[in-house]
Amino acid sequence: MNDRLSAGAPLSLHVEKLGKRYRVGSKRPFDLWALKDISFDVEPGTILGIIGPNGAGKTTLLKILSRVTPPTEGRVVGRGRVVPLLALGAGFHQDLSGRENIFLNAAMYGISASEVEERLDDIVQFAGLDDFLDTPVKRYSSGMYLRLAFSVAINMRPDILLADEVLAVGDMEFQERCLERVQESGRAGMTVLFVSHDMDAITRLCDRVLWINAGQMMGIGPPDQIVAEYQASAWSSINRRRQTKKSGGHICKAGEILFVRLVSAKGKEVGAIKVEDTVWVHIGLRTAMRRLKVRAQIDVMARGALAFRSVQPEPVPVDGPVEAIAKVQIPAHLLAETTYTISTSLAFFDEDEQAHTCELDNALAFHVYDSATGNSARGNYKGQMRGVVSPKLEWRTEALQAVALPERDGVS
């Protein structure tokens, strides 16, 4: 850390107006702010998730906190031993064995060989590399690299652990072990800054979440709230790009489809929702003729299958030319936890009852997730739920009177 917190201070980290500027470009160089005016505090024992799109500045932030990269402006004040886990196998020497690299990594963290000897069994056991401990690490797979690197870092008992997408390489079983170990260490007082694109892991693991985009701090707060805002923003951007590329079928002689949006109960456009949210699909339309009737339809697709189709019961008179919005509600507790796309069509009926159809395939994409954790009726979902809908149905269990079973030959 750049400075030390005062004795007894209630924070592990204090980040104040942090900024990092790079000079980029060859023909016309310009200043690029990878981070700008980032400020936050982290209390001991907090697991802080850091989310954002690629290039948002997440890795730059961890590099500054680990003192790999100096900031251009602002300051970081912290207390305790910091162990960065920023790149797979960083600091490993290819020709040294796993055992030798354990001692080499520990020395880089300022830990004596005697301390490593005391923790060696724990490191090897967690990594599960007993049979390969004296094998040069250049013969390790990427998964073995990860297991050893993470085991060394977590068993060095840091006060602050910085982890940057390191678990993405591991298999599911090892990822679960790592997440459980991080949770245990957080409860024991270790502070963790955890960068990940896995929103399920972020919501399960973290106490707070920091959202960064284009070097700017977009929000910090409870995991459910910040993750929902981030996903809604990301999916809304995807949909805007998708709809600007559409052409052809969404325009017909009688009118056109202007847009398709997913809107929350509060009237805000969203791109990710919880299973308990009620949302509306808005279909913007423009008519090009007078005295028309319009009938809207949506197809909701997931995992390559049609989840359901909804058709407006009766055509609605629309005297044009005019712009209008057709709305259909998707109720809470209907959709499963997965990604959906919506295709829509509009049938315009003229005075002769001739139909003119506009279609827009894959007009909208959105993600549904469950914010509940392992104590919910849905269980601790890890992305493996089957099916494309998961309706909340009424269940009952009723006691029945004891009934005498009929006797069978040789059985009473």
C-alpha cells in the first residue's frame, strides 16, 4: 500500500480519487484515462466484487492496489499484507518444480521459508498436487497452474487478497472449493477484492459489488442491486445494437415495427430481470395507412426451443398514420434462469381484411436470474437448471386416513 492506515482504523482499504492515465496512439497520440475519480472504502473481512465489461479498468485497479502500477493521481491507503493473484502462474519459474515455486512465490510475498514449511502440507493438500510436487511446472496443465497459484496465495494468510478472474480456468469442483475457501477466509477477517464476469459467483460470494465502466465508477452497493443494474445495462446495449442492424422484414406496406423493449413494472427499460419480477414487452409500431386493425404476437425462445407464444386476442383498430405501442405482460415466477430472445410480428388488416405482416426475428435478448441463495425453495442454483420455463405453481400436501391394504397370498 502507498500509506498505512492508523492503528485501530476500521478499514482495510481507502481509495481516494484514484486515476490512471496512459498515452496511447501512434499517429495521433492522445490521453486515455483507464481509471478516473475512483473512490471507495473496504472494511476488514469484506468480499468486494468488481464487475464491468472488458476494458473497463478492473485489472488496472487491482494492479494499482498491488503496487504493480503507480497511479497518475489519487491515493490508496491500506493496512496489512497484500497478496495479488492477477495472472495465472505469475511469478512461477518454468524450470523449477512445484515445491520450489511455492517457496519462490512466498519469498515474493515477503514470507520466510520457515513459515512456508509450516503451511506446506496445507498448500499441497488444497492444490491436490501431491504426486506432481517435484515436477517442473512447465509440464503442468493450466488447471494445475491455477490450483497451485491459488493454494499458495490463500494459504499465505494475507490480510488483503486481490483475485482477477483466476478461477475461470479451473474445473467446477475446484471453483466451488475456492469460493468456499474465500468465504471462510472472509469470515475469518481477510479482505478480498474479486474480479469476475461470473455474476452467479459474484452474487453468491460478495458482500458488496463495485461496478466500473470505461474507467468510471458506475455504482457500489449490495450485490443483487448492482448486478441487476449492470446486467440490465449490458443487455439493453446489446438490444440497441441488434435493432440498429435490422432491416427488411420489419417494414411492410401497411406499417413497420419501430422497436421492441423489455420494460420493468416501474417503466424502466431493462435487460436482465429476477425470476420474481413482472415485466412488459413493448412493441413500437407505425402505421402507413388509414383504418387499420393491428394484431401483435411474440415468440419467446430459450435454449433453441420455443418457450411460449403469445398472440393478441383480437385485432385492435388503429386509425393512422400514427405511432403506437403494443404491450404484453410477462408475469413473475414464470421464466427459468437462462437467456431468452424474443421475436415479434405485427399483422395489419386493411379495410378489405387483407393482412400485411411485419416480422422482426431475435429483436430482443434478456437474461433471467434468481437472486435467492441456498436457503431458498429453489436451492443454491449454479446455472444447471433445466427447462425454459419455471412457473411458480401451487402445491398441497394433505393427510389421508389410514387405509387397510388388501391381503395377498402368503402376505398379510
